Amino acid sequence: MGRQLEEPLKIIEKCSERVSTIPAGTNVSTSIFMLHRHENFWENPTVFNPERFTKENIAKRPAFAYVPFSAGSRNCIGQNFAMNEMKICLAQVIRKLRLYIDGDSPVPKMLPRIILQSESGIFI
């Protein structure tokens, strides 16, 4: 997720309280993949835990700690469509199929590219 700074950005290091300033006009980027696994925001960040998204837990972390569709004026225009499509697909899967964990399948190996993929596939 990239942006160009419209005004200088001050960064204060917590441990030393040293202040650095990034000038206006600088292009900056954030890795959403790394942000969603940052230990300052997520306990056990690589563990699947749906409880992270309860209202109580969402209120405990910064608003932009989880940005699956980017954020601000340039967020994904397909966000609402994607969320509704996901809910409909999930409802259809749960309604028509019986899901279980297959212990013989390989653990998916994450492959971060433009979108996050599994190098080894996802077995259901």
C-alpha cells in the first residue's frame, strides 16, 4: 500500500525517543502482509484465531492495524462486493458441504505476491 506524503511525517522511536522526520512529497509504502503479522498489534500473529475480530478485541487495537482492502480515500472500490461475495460463498459451502481437517494434506505455504497465495495449494 503506497502513498505520497502531503506533509512531513514525524516518527518517534519508543525506546530512545529519537525523532526522525520524513519530508513531504516522499513516497512511502506499507506491507499489508507484514502489518497483519506485527507482534505489536497481534498476539501470536501467525496462529489462526477468529476471536481477534470480536467487537471487544477490535476496540483494543488501532483502527488501521487491519486493512485487508487498504485504507483511506484510495481503498479498494470492490470492498463491499468482495465482503458480500465471501459471505454468500461461505454460506453456500456450509449449507451444502461437511468440512473436516484432513491430517494427511500438506500445510499451506504462504507465497506473498500481489495477492497472498498458497504455494502448496489449499486442501479442503
